[in-house]
Amino acid sequence: MILTYYCAVSMILIAYLLGSIPNAVWIGKKYYGIDIREHGSRNAGTTNMLRVLGRRAALPVFALDVLKGFVAVALLGLLKYDDNISDIWLINLKIIAVFAAVLGHIFPVFAHFKGGKGVATLVGAVLGIHPITVLLCFGIWFIVLMITHYVSLSSMIAGCCFPVFVLLSPKINHSVPLVVFSFVIAALLIWTHRKNIDRLKKGTESKIYIWRPVASRRRNDPDK
């Protein structure tokens, strides 16, 4: 049983360390010679990379942030071979790993605890728990983005749809911890975007046009 606790705690710690990998910071410094946290919205994430450096920089950051979140949670799946851990506890540990990975992204130990908002990492981490609900949320996110061009609004709406999809899914809606977790995630996304909400109310929130050249985006970005 002690070995079980040791393995569980170790994997949660690994989830935090994986989340702490600052892909936006490292890619910005290595290939573009800038610290992305000193430009645009000063967030080390996909949206700011897209605003400042364009699609070529943003896409690998998004992919790697999703991947690190997914791996952080998927590793917990190894504990299913431990007879001391039930299916319910496995889900609970994966939920804890999600928070650990996102916390790592927001406060990365490898980047002086100054990271991003963790949306892409959250997507990858939840993907490790139930892929179908995440894909549905991503579809909502993409549709709202194409209509409004606001990444923040798209993220909040997609996040609020997450608990709805969980409740509608007969395979997972019986898991009380997962249902509670889905509502916490929705609330967390609203909280982390509170400044964006103020800018949306004032009409000063930056829009993202995916197919627009980066130079044009810079001219239209009020953060620049």
C-alpha cells in the first residue's frame, strides 16, 4: 500500500513538472529571439504567440501544450494495474493530475513561475480523462471563434459547455467527482478570464483572425 501511495504522489508531481514545460517561452527565445512574456498580453500561451508571432509559432506551442497535458494525465492510467486502486480512485487521481498539470503551466518551475492561462494544457489533460467531451467542446470553441474572433469568449463558452456534455454522457455522468470537476473547470475558466470579460464589456478585447497575416494582426492589437 505504501508503494501505491508513493507511485500516486510521484505521478502527480510528474504531472506538475510536465505542465511546467514552458513551450511558448522556449520556442520564442530559441527561434524568434524574444521572451513572449514581454510582448502582447504577456501570457506564455498559444493566443499571445498567435498575436505576436503568427501561426507558425502558435501551432507548435498549442500542440505541445495539449500533448504535455494529455501525457500528464495518461500516465496515471498505469495505476489501473495496481489492485489497491479502484476505478473511482483512478478517476480521482486523474482529476488531481489535471489540476497539477494546469498549475504547472500557470506557475512553471522552469520559467520562474510565470506562465500562461493553461487552456491548451487543460484541453490536453481532460482529453486524457474523456476524449469525446473534449472534442465536442473544441468544436464549440472553433465555431464561436469563427463567428466572434474572440479567443477568450470562445474558451469561456466551450468551458461552460463542458459540464453540460459530462451530464449528458451516460458513461461518465454517474461519477460525482467528475461532474463536480467539470463545474470547477468551467468556473476556473471564467475566473482566469476575468480581465478579458472586462475588456469584452468595454469593447477593447483583441480579436484574432486566424487567416489574417501577422502584420495585420499587430496593427489591430490594442496591447501592442
